[in-house]
Amino acid sequence: MANTNLTVDQVTNRAQMVLHQKLNFIGNINRQYDDSYKTGGAKGGSDIRIKLPNEFTVRSGKTLNVEDVETQSVTMSTSTQKGVDMNFSSQELTQDISLFSENYIEPAMSALAAVVESDALSMYKDVYDEVSDVSEDPALRDILDMGSRLTENLAPYQDRCLLLRPRSEVALIDALSGLFSASSNLDKHYREGRIANNFVGFQDVFCNTMLPNHQSGTDDGTGDYLINGGTLTGKTLTVDTGAGTLLKGDILLLEDVFRVHPETKVTTAKAQPFVVTTSTGTSATSLSIEPGITASGGRQNVDAAAVNNKALHKVESNTRLITGVDIGASANYGIDLAFHKNAFAFATADLEVPKGVHFAGRRVQDGISLRMVRDYDINNDNMPCRLDILYGYKTIRPQLACRGGFIA
């Protein structure tokens, strides 16, 4: 039986439900900071500081060796507002909620979810670990390597998620064809045409069409950029002799700069990757990178600092990040993403519900706040309506994520 005059609660609840179902990246990252943005709780502004875990060195012997504790944090702001606007007649509001959802809510929320998810997925450019072979599809070994990177960086085994592009998912299903067993979870790969959850260490596996391609800079990666100066640490590299651009998200290896175990600080003999955080022009003289080069102390991440006249390489890491293979100029490749939920954070703020309109409401589900406002156009017997979300996102622990870089 058709409902008469659908209420704001019915419409907003259904809109929130549809939006939530479509966000498989945002739905699997950290949203514990949302309370800071509730109406009445964010009077200090739209920015919030997120503290990072402290790290310490271990003393040898009985002599006290006190080290200063330097608490670090990152700042996340909710400053992006997106929405969908609709106009329908009072007659259309008498439809059953299921029919109204099919005609209005579903397509509106699909469009909004796609934009919000795509925005948040831009955080892949903050991730500096990558398993890649940009001329090939991913193989099972590549996915296992992505998981091993999380383990090497001490990511907990629980709450790991794997996002795959449709092409990557098909390639993996095909690669698993020889392992088919109807009595195991593998049969879901073939009956449903998708990779099932609890796949090689990932509790949740999703196919996500919003995953982007990465466009790299024009630098050809042959080591023409050289470190300029003495021993360098920190997040800025002084360089010379380069002849091409580097774009945000490009991954670099520095000669003779090797990563260390996060706790013991013993060298792993594997090159520490760095990601470019600010795009450059040709012949750049300085590069902004993450993570910062730290050669000592509790936050030590490399066994030695960058040294004068050592080369930088823009590489793909199919040789397990020991030497790397030059990726070439202007490479364009697809991105898959493995991560623990605490690698990234997403928050929505409670938008004010205005008074003096036909009706307005706000609903929050699993940390995602959505507002609906509807008014009445007496001249045309129409109901202009807007659905809004105010949000922000931040990479808080990039070491708990790993990119997959494969053929687009």
C-alpha cells in the first residue's frame, strides 16, 4: 500500500542507508574522530589534531639514557561540502518509499557516494609502499607481497582490507582457476565472479570502480636527479641535475638508504621508499617527500641518511624493493590498495538543520552524517530538496597501507 506524504525521516533514513552501502573504502577506514565534529562539539573550528603513537629506543646496560618524548600529530579538517539537489512534485511524494527510493534516492546517493569515495581515495598518493609491475596484471604473489609490507610495518592482522579494480579482480580469479575446490571458499570466486572475503590475510575484499590510475611525472627514472649537499635528513631533499617533473604520488628510492625494522632499528637491506608530496617542475632543486628521513632515535626509519651525489630513482618495485626497475617517463598505471583501517581517517560534520523550511532532518549512520532539507514551491506545487554531506579525510599512518601498481 502506498504511503501518503513521505516524511523526512523516511526519505533521509533511506538515503543514508543507500549512501552507507556504497562506500566500501570509507566504510573500512578509521572514523573514531567523528564525535569531535558533532554540532556543539566542534566550536573550536573545523580542524582536529590526531595524535600519532610515540616511538622509543631501547637502552643497553644499566645506565639511564633518558630520551625526550616528542608527541606528533596530524591535522584533519572537515571543509569539503558535497550534495545532490532534486525537485519533485507533491504527487510524487505519495509514492511507496521503495518506489521513491528507486526513482530518486538510489541514483542521487549513487552519484554522491561515487564523488565522496573518489575524493577519499586520493589519499593513495600519501602511501609510499608499493608492489608494482606496471606492464602486467597483479598475480597472487603480488597480493601476498602487499600483505607482507603491512606485516613488516607492524600492521595488526585484524581489520585489513583489500580494494581491487575490476581488471585486477578478474586477473586474480583467473590466476586461481587451478586451485578450484567446490568445498572451500574458493568456489565463491567462480560462482559469484568476485574475490571472496578472508582472502590471503585480508578480512574484507572489495571491487571498487573508483580506484584511480596514477599519472607519473616526466622524469624518466634513470637516476639523473642527484642529492645535492652533505648528509640529508627530514622531509625536504636538495637535488640537482634533474631534467623532468615529479608528480605528487610518485615513488622514489634513494641509493644506499635502507629501511630498518620499526622496533629493533636493524637494517632490512631493503630500500626505503619515499613518496613525492608536492609536484615539481622540470629541473627541480628540492623535493618534498614522506616519510621524513630519520636516521636515529625512536622514530628512526632508515639505516643512514641521504648522501651527496647519490641518485634518486623513480621505480616500480617488482624486484621486492631491493634495487627496483625504472618506471620510465609519464607512466600511467592502475592503483589497487591494501590497508589496515588505521592507515586513514574520515570524518563528517553535523551540518546545521535550518528552521523555517517545509522540513529538514539529519541522520548519522556508522559515523557518516547526512542532512536533508526540503522546501515548498507554491507556484509550481514542487518540492525542491537538497542532500548534503560535510566531510574531511586524512592519511594518518601511511606505513599501514601498500599500493599495488599494475597495468591500467
